[in-house]
Amino acid sequence: MKIPTLECEVVDVRTESGVCIGMARTKLGEKYLIDTRTPEGAGMCSNAFCSLANGAFIMMATDEMKGEKEGAIERVCPHGVVTFRLSRTERLKEQPFREKV
């Protein structure tokens, strides 16, 4: 079974500096890849990841989800400061497990 990889991009940070005031110091324009080990890349605020995980799972498991526009959804972090865009990619990753024989 193959699952899609999602791209997650920070599309808005509502501070003057463009850097989140939280401990993760998330910056405008940061990108992450979300697949079977998450997130691939520089890392993401754990509170933000928790708010994205449900939407990411639904996008990986379905062809389209409610509220999706042009293969993407946007979610705001729990602190209301950073907006993330989850987008479908063409990249698929092979699952390591197989059906029972």
C-alpha cells in the first residue's frame, strides 16, 4: 500500500517579525514534509503538529476531504498565530507492512 506525502508550509505568522512568539520560533515560509515519519525536515512546533495531525491523516487516507481547495487545506495553530497550509504532493511512500499470508 502506498500513502501520499503532504507538504506543509507556513503561510502566515501574525507578528511584525514574521516569527512565532512561541518556543518553536516558527518562521513564515518554513516547509515540512509529512509522511510515515513526521515531520521530515527541520521540525515543527509540537502543539501545531497536534492541531494538524487529524487533517493530515484524512488527506493521506482519502482522495479529497471537506473544505479542501485545489488539493490543500489551511489550519491555524492552537495559539492563533501561525497558519499552516497542507498540500497534496505527487510523492507516494510504500508502507513497510504487508498483508498476512
